[in-house]
Amino acid sequence: MANEKSKIAAGLLGIFFGALGVHKFYLGMKKPALIMLLVSLFTFGVGAAVFEVIGIIEGIIYLTMSDEQFNNTYVIGQKEWF
């Protein structure tokens, strides 16, 4: 499939760069990615702390799913949050 993304890459991006929404950009989810990035930047780190926790949780969720389930839910289905 041409639009298939790596769940490992998405999971690691979520865990390490979750506050900036990098994992969302990687999956093609521009609106939630921009929300995460802008809130993190304009709240001077307060929002970043919250979004980093969300990124870690989402990264773990991505890594524990099967490849098929990840692809159907987040790549094809474009589920934006959790």
C-alpha cells in the first residue's frame, strides 16, 4: 500500500517528540499536529508537558497494536486522538 506508515516510527516519534505533534505530522494529521505544536510553543512549556504525556500514551498505543490494526485505525481511518 502506498500510504502505509511505520507504526514503529510513529510510536517513537510520539514518545520522544510528542509535545510537538511530530507523530501526527508523520501520519498526515495536520490539524491535531498544528494544535499540539502551537499550544506547546505559545504556552511556554505548560501545554508541552500535557501534550508530551499524550504523545507518550499515543506512542505506546501505536507500538502495542498489530500492524494491520494500526494501519486501519490511524493511517486509513485517520483517528486523531488516542
